[in-house]
Amino acid sequence: MSDQPKLTRNGTSYTEAARDHLWGHFTRHSVYEPVEAGGRGGQMPVIVRGQGHHIWDIDGNRYFDGLSGLFTVQVGHGRAELAEAAAKQAAELAYFPLWSYAHPQAIELAERLAGYAPGDLNRVFFTTGGGEAVESAWKLAKQYFKLTGKPTKTKVISRAVAYHGTPQGALSITGIPAAKAVFEPLVPGGLKVPNTGFYRAPEHLQADEYAFGQWAAERIAEMIEFEGADTVAAVFLEPVQNSGGCFPPPPGYFERVRQICDEYDVLLVSDETICAFGRIGSMFACDDFDYVPDIITTAKGLTSGYSPIGAMIASDRLFEPFKSGTNSFAHGFTFGGHPVSAAVAMANLDIMESEGLNKRVADNAPLFKAQLDSLLDIPIVGDVRGAGYFYGIELVKDKATKETFNEDESERLLRGFLSKALYEAGLYCRADDRGDPVVQLAPPLTIGEPEFAEITGMLRSVLTEASNLL
């Protein structure tokens, strides 16, 4: 790695420049401030290269990318064909908006996504990320019901601890209180129901996953009835909920949710910002769990992160009011459906299809889960859950009682030890406490059984050490 530059153009080190000028996302900057200034004296990691399922920092250290960047790099790092697709498109048409105009790249990608989507989800509205797609879906739901004579249907239901993005509307849909408090007041109308975390199901349902799923679904019906069906526009659900640690849906859950939404004329939005494009197995994870939503929101894996793009995919029914008269969806983004990003997305999807990555995930997911399940003999590992190439490992203080760590203990465990120890062991992943403490994994879809064993070995070493420290 000697060919990597160590200084910025102004002659300062990258770590110093990052500390002094870069504002990190969801970052505690006190970690990187000098001790004499009241900080911890750490250095922000600077990642300079990626190849396959590995990344390298500026000092030449190699790490296993166990999170696909941020649940994003489906086809792995260093794909020259994606860079070439971007360069070719930039040379031909680098930019043009979709505001009453179109360009071939957006048209072709919209057609392709409509072909992947279930049912009559044939209309694609492009954004630059998942949060924007969620924001767009709520706005569409509001305008759709106004145009169809139901103007009071404006509220949305989502699940406790679920993350749906950071724009003000999407943040109202997000179910993480700590992520929202400092930005209040938020957009009104965001309602919360229980999530599908079976590990912590009510005691009377802990022996029957199907019954638990029906109970969780019925809480949605209960909320609609309590608020009044004439006030509720949509239900936003991830196929596998990210925050809280990869909660898969219980059997029958989405079937019942679909019935409830139809009964009360409420739109079902499948937020697949993480779960789409092979992360669970299919191009869209609603197919993995056999339900047809009214809207899909997605981003991340659409380009494997090589260029930013997101999308809201809506049913023909929702587009119908916009086909005549002076109606238009009064919403848009400067870079939505960017030509370069759309071209990269098409090339990325070509790779996924030619290399059979969806089938690879479907075939290998049980092997990955079995490897991670082997960690259940470690005292602090309480639960392993997820689907496809998307898993969470919940950490507990007492396995017999499922007692979790208090706030101070969680802080010491996750940020005081695990995050740093996992990274130093060569594994980039996520140790988080949005909900109960978990370690999350979402590696590139290109890996297989040898890499599952490698990930598990690194986890075993660090989690065993963590158990011995407690």
C-alpha cells in the first residue's frame, strides 16, 4: 500500500484533516478529538481501497467487509465494469433532470425494475437514496387519497425501533426515539406498533411463532381502528426489520397484514432499502415472503453503492389519478434518476443476473445461518436471527432469563470494547444498540461457505473475549 497518498493536497494527514473538517454521519466526534481538548485521542479510520469482500485502510491494513459498506455493496468492491459503465455514460450524457423530460438510462432502468416488481407495480419514481424514497411514498399516499376523495387519510403506521430514514417525514416513520428527539417537532401522524422480534415476544406467545405473527399483525388493525380508518394512509414495513437486529417476519404475518390493509383501504409500503436486490434472495424481498405491496421503496444495492440512486415503485392504481387533467405529483429531486447512476444500476443488475447471485444467496443462506448459530454456546450470545445474507446476533447478560444490558453496560460492551475489537480482529461489521445490543452482518453476496467460516471465527474470538471481560 506504499503507493497510497498519506497527506492531503494541503500537506496535512488524512486523519488530521478528517478530524478538523469532515463532519461524519451518526459520528461521535469526541472520540477523535485530542485528549488535551477533552476528547479520546483516537483517529478516524480512513478507508482507501476495496476489492471483492475486503477493504484496506490508509495504513495498508486489510479488513473483511462484513456489512457491504452499509448493507449496499452486493457484488463486492473493485468491479471495473461498473466504473467503466459510469465513465461511458458520463462521456455521453453526464446529467439531465427528469422534470418533464426523460433520458434513455432512466427509461430502461424503470422498465427493468417494473419487470422485477410483483403485481402491477409498474411506475418508478427515482430518488437519490432510501430515505428520500420513503419520504416520496408518504407524500404520494397523501396526495393519492386527496385526489380520490379521501383527504383525511394522512397518517402512517410503522413498527417500534424500525429505521426508515432521516428526512423529517421519514424520521417520523422511523421508530427509534433517540434518533428523533433532538429534531422534534416532527411531521405529525407517525404511529407505532410492535415489531416482529420473536426472541422477546410476549410470554404467552413464545412457543408459537405463527400465533405471535398474527398477534403482531392484529396490532396494526387495532391501531387503524383506534385512529379511524378514514385517517390512516399507509403502513410502512421492512421485509426483515433492520434496527433492533434483523427481525424476520413470522409465518403468516405479511399475509395477514395485506388482508388488514385491503380491509381498511390502507396502502402497504414495503421498505426494501436494505432487503432488495438479493440481500434476502430475490430481487425484491416481498417475493421471498409472498406478499404484494402497493409501493416498494429501495436504494443501496441497486447500484451496489457504486453511484447513488433510490426508487419508489408504485402500483398502476396509485398512478391512475395522475394520468389525466392537470394533476401532477408535485415532488422531485435534482439528481433523481441521474444518468450515470442509472447506467451503473443497469450494469450492476447485469452482474447479479449473469453470476446468479440471487440463487447463490438462496442456496447458501442456510449454511451462513448454521455457522452463526454455532456461536450460541458463547455466554453472551442470546439469539441469532435474520434471512438471506442479513443477520443479527443479540447479546444478553443472562441467557436463561434473556436479561439485556443496561445503558451503561451496553455502552461499555459495544463502544468501549466490541466495535474496536472486531475491527482490530479484521472484521468490519456493526455493533449497535438501536434496541437491544446486537452485532449485525450483511456481507457481499459473492461470498460462500469458506468466508462464512472466516467471519464466524473472528466473531467467536472477539465475543468469547467479551464474555470473559463481563
